Amino acid sequence: MKTAPAFKSLRRLALLVGGAVLAGGLGAPLAALAADNWPSRPVVIVSPYPPGGTNDTVARAVADRLQQIFGQPFVVENRPGASGIVGTTSVIRAAADGYTLLSANNGALIVQSVVKSPSPYDPARDLTAIAKFAEAPNFIGVSAALPVNNVAELIALAKRDPGKLNYGSSGSGSFGNFSGELFKVSTGIDIVHVPFRGSAAAVTDLAAGRIDAMFDPLVVPQAGGGKVKVLASLTHKRTAGQPDIPTVKEAGGPDFELKGWFGLFAPKGLPKEVLDKLAAASEKIAADPEVKALLTRAGLEPTLTGPAAFADLVGKDLVRYADIKQRAKIEHVE
């Protein structure tokens, strides 16, 4: 017996309506149940840099404490490449279910999104900010052979011979490059940028007297050898870890600040229930004396910023770094 076309159409419509009811009626409760039960399996925290660096140190400290708090494995996976872009992009493309997180810094997120052409992502749009755990103060270091002992003398020397002095960084478009260019436009001096392949190579040449200056945290441990002079911190206040080093303003320069930061993120669309759990856990982690000590030993300043304020910081940093790039005429990096 053949089914009438009209009956077939009605049956098809009924199936479609029924499916929509099931999807609307059960989909939301199931998603909410999954969020309530999070984490029910291992969680991956992506670090977009190789093992052993500062970002990796922060990621593993956070992962260890999250595992203790939630009783599920939190596994750090290093996915390096393209100055942090490879690992960051992998998290942006992951499901927003709380089982793939990102431990990253403003170098990978802010700087790379501003200097790359085309921009690989927009961290304010593509990621959910969970917590900022630490800041990394930056410092001005000069070769011991340079005849200056404070920022005022460095500025005066640079103004006497425009274009003669130089500074090194870990590469074009790096955090050190932005720091140096901001210093230049803030002081009205002309010093030449020398990009290296990594901060370690640059600070080696600084200690050897082959370059004149650097804007990098690595200059601090070099000062003990007598071949590098640390002139100031790029901060409004003296840092807790290096209280004897004056600020730029105290050393005779303009009052400005440019710090690195390290935080935890998730793909955009993370359920509120999961975000709330991670935010509460982040408060416990930030209050842990062992975590504070570990971050301090890594040259960082422990400080907690929650989801809303952290998201606001990311948005403001994007605007600020884009402004620095435009004012300093920092070129796009392909």
C-alpha cells in the first residue's frame, strides 16, 4: 500500500518538530548537567611554548594545584611554534567545554595579535579570560662599558649622538622590542633596534659589550657579573623582587610602565558553571604560599586578577599595544 504524499509530508513535519522539541528540551539540561559535573575526565592545559621556560613554570604550578583541588588529572601539553600562535590557535579551535585550557602570556596573545599581518586571532573575542596569576616586571640594562649610571644619563647620551646607540631584543615585534620603542617615543631619543633570535643571545651580546642596551628581565641576573648595569624597572613602583632597583621615573626618565603577565584562558563560550569553578579554584591557588614562592623564584610578581577584570585588561592591552605600534612605527611581521 502506497503512502499518500500529503501523509508523508505530515509525518516528515512531525519528525522535524519532535526533533526540535527534544533538542530544545533535553539539549540545554544535558549541557548544564555536563557543566555541573565538570571535571569528570582529564583536562589539558596547553602551554604554547617549549618546556622549561617561565610560561611552562606557571602552567605546571597551576595544573598541579587544579589537580589537587578537583581530583582529576590536569595535564600540561607544550605546543610551541610561531611565537605562541600554534598552541594558542589550537585552544581557540577546541570545544568550549572546559577540557582544553590555555596557559599563556601577553607576548603570545597581545603582542602577536598586534604585530602579525594578518592578525592570527583576537584574544578578547576568541578566548574566555579566567585568571591572571602573575606579572613580569621589565628592566633597562646597559653594557658596563657604556658611560651611564642612570636613565637620565642614558637619555642625555642618546640625544647627543642620535642613532649611534642601539638596543637588542628577542626579535622584531617582541615584548622587548615594544618596551624599547615605547621608551624611545616617551623620551624623544633615537636608538637603533637590533633583533636577535631569542633573549638569551641578545643578553650574551649585551654582557660582551657588542650591543648597548636591552629592555628585558634577563638583564637582572647578568648584573651580578659586573658586565651589565641595571638602570631601572619599567614600572610605576619598585618591584617586590628587586626593591633596590629604581623605577624609570626615579632614575631620571618618564613615568611609564610596561609589564608582562601570565594567565589562564579557555575557548570562547565556556559555560558559566565551569568558569565559576575555575575562578574559585584560582583564588585558592593564588593564596597558596608555595605557589607564591615558586612564582617569585621565577622572577615574577604573584598577583590575582579574576575573570571580569582580566578580560577588561586584555581588551585595554590590545588598544595600548596597537597604539605603541603605531606611534613607534613598529612594522608588521609576516
